[in-house]
Amino acid sequence: MDFRIIKTVISREYTTRVKKKSFLVTTFVVPILFAAMMVVVFLIMGNTKERKMDVAVVDQSGIVMSHLESGDRVTYTDYSSEVPDSIKAHLKDYGKDALVVVSPLDSVKKTVSVQAYSKDPLGVEFTGGLSRKVDDAVEEYRIAQYGIDNLPQIMEDVKSNVKVSEYTLDESGKESVSESGIYMIVSMLLGIIIWMFIMMFGGQVMSSVIEEKSSRVVEVLISSVKAVDLMFGKIIGIALVALTQFLLWIVLTVILTSAASMFMGKDMLKSFSGDPQMMAQTVGMTPEQMEAIGGVVAATDTTATEALNSQPDGLQTVMSTLSNIPWTKLIISFLIFFILGYLLYASLYAAIGSAVESVEDTQQLQMPITIPLMIAYLVILMAFQNPDSPVVVWTSMIPFTSPIVMLARIPYGVPMWQLVLSIALLFFTFVGCAWLSAKIYKVGILMFGKKSTFKDLWKWLKQK
């Protein structure tokens, strides 16, 4: 390889792409859209008024209606003396949004069944809340059947809500507060960043090769540049473009979101972040799950408040957990896996691009590349549950999945020998795949008028 020529190709690829209107538009539009999306979410959560529901209830059991307390969102009205079919047929005339029918009490199983009727779907929140209220009614009825004095109060007194506080120990035995949820967020974020980078910009390498091949520009380039030098120059040049765009996205997103927070004011942000229920609904989690990743859910009684105050607060837990992460090791590993993972897959994408004449022809050849990436993505979703499971450990060693999975394991602690072995395997696999890809690229880049198959690729690999 001629590194002087490779440098020239890199310079050409980089300058050509960063000057394109598409690059400039994408670089500036994406952060604006992302910041706008965040602003819209805050505005919606701060100003949305939830629809109030009027619900008719026919309680044939006699034990449920007393537990259906009306609230800000739902008003329950007792229609137990009326026929359910009549109400069901004339919901609009009754001025009700839904009808809830509770069956007569089953004296053997000591339970009831519930049916809800409405013109429009009621939603998971309503049905879930109704289910919990009915469960409470049935539980109270069952407790009362034991005939023990003050049993409901006894049952309430024995309930507990114990929160587990996590502490990690360093080599000297010093302990520090930690939270598994923070490790989960960091590991998933790093793994997904590399996954997105490989998918997006590896695909750009392939598209660029196809574009030059279909336009016959490559024939002119090959006359003065070796195919291998052209391939590596293209791969590295697009990587630099991707890094430039990625860094600009981060900077612009931070600037725009900071400006948006100043525009909206601290009160709106505080009202949003101070409502655990609202935050939980926004990210699709329960308040308990929010607490598990460091959020502090407001206590509703004195005992819970005292218990919560005895534990490290949310901010202290987050900061302590972040300080426990081996950042130097993580950042260095991130850069190594980031570079080697991209180079490995970009060389494969370049080989595929050289073997076809249009993007439509790449579907079959892309399958062996996309499957390991999808497997790695699925594995990181379960890595935080058991980072030392055999599946996670092995996929963090296999070169085609290690750039993504190993990054997800590092925050939880990885033996140095495993990390070194994973990097070594990835490096030598990249060298081998790059050599094989270069052989395919050298032949395929000048092949026209024939749809390539795996059999053709195998023939090109055997050529000297």
C-alpha cells in the first residue's frame, strides 16, 4: 500500500463530502430537530390537560363500588340499580364515556369478573387503575372472611417497602454508593452509539463505492490509483467525515437544548422533572423503575419519608456511581473498539459495494453483515441484567459483535485479559477481512453487467 496515495484519497473524500449541501443540511438540521423534539415534549407535558372520563358502574357484587373513588381524571357514578344492557345501548344519552359491570360475587372462589364497555378504547392506564381498585376490594372481602378482629390493620402494619442500597468496594476495601441503573444507561448508550455509527457510515462507504462504480468514475481512478489504496482511503475519509458530523451534532445539540431551557424557563423544567409520574409516563416507565435508575420518588407518608431520608439521595447516588466507572479504561476502550469496529465493517461494506451496481442488489450480500450487528444489539439489551452470562461474555469476544457488546460490559467491570483478548481478536479479524475485502474490491470494482453472487465472491477470493 502507498500511504501517500491513501492520504490523497482521504483528503479528496473528506473535502468533497463536507462541502456537499447534503452534509451541511444534515449536520445542522438534525440537532435542530432533536432540540425541537425535546422542547415539544416539555411543552406538551407542561400544558397537556388530560381528558376527564365519566364512568357508569353497575356493581352486582356489592363490594367494589365503595373502592371506586372518583379523582381528577375519572368520575365513577353508581348505577347498580339499573340494567347494564340499557346503559350500554344508551351511553351517550346517559352522558357517560364508559360502563363498568361487576359480576355477582363468586362465593366459592371469592372473586368477581369485570367488563368495561365504551365507544372508544379506554387505554391501559384506565384499565390498569380499575383492575387495582377491584383487586383491593376483593382482597378486603377475603380478609374479612377470616373473622379476625382488626385484621386489615394488621395486614397493613406488616407491609414493608425495603430499598436496597448498593455499595461497591475498591481494592483497599473503601466503599462507595452505586446504582445498577446508571451502569445500565451508560453501557446501553455506548453500545448503541457504536451500533448506529457502524450501520450509518458503513452503509455510506458501500453507497459511495456503488455510486463511483455505476458512474464509471472508478475506471478513471483505478488507472492512477491501486484498488486497495482507493478502498482504504475511502473508508478512512468517510470515517473522518462521520466523526466531524458526530462531534458537530453533539456541540450543536448541547447549545440548542441549553438555549431552549433558558427560553422555557426553569419553572417549567422543574415542574416537569419534579413529577415522577409525569417523567415515568414520558419515558414509558413506572415510578418504581425511575427510582431504580436514580430518580427519587416522593414519599407519601411519614414512615416512607424517614426511610427515604436515611438513604443516599438520588443526585449523590448518581454522582457516586459515575465516579465508580473506570472512565480512563472506558474511553480508551471506546476509541479502540470504535475505530476497529468501524474499519472491520466498513471494509466488508466496501467489498459488497464493489460487487454490485445498485443499492437494490445489496440485500442478499448484506445479510451476513447485518445479522451479527442485530445480534449484538439484542445482546446489549440484556447485558445489564447479567453482564457475566456466557452469552454476553462470548459475544463480547467474537470480533463481529465485540465492538458493541464489550462496551456494554466495561462499566460493570471486565477482567483485563478478556479486554485485551477481545481487542486482539478484533484487530486480527479486521486485518484478515480487510485483506479479503481488498481482493474482492480489486476484481469487483471493474465488473459490470452481471449481478454478483456469493459464488462469484468466492471465485474472486481465490484469484491471485
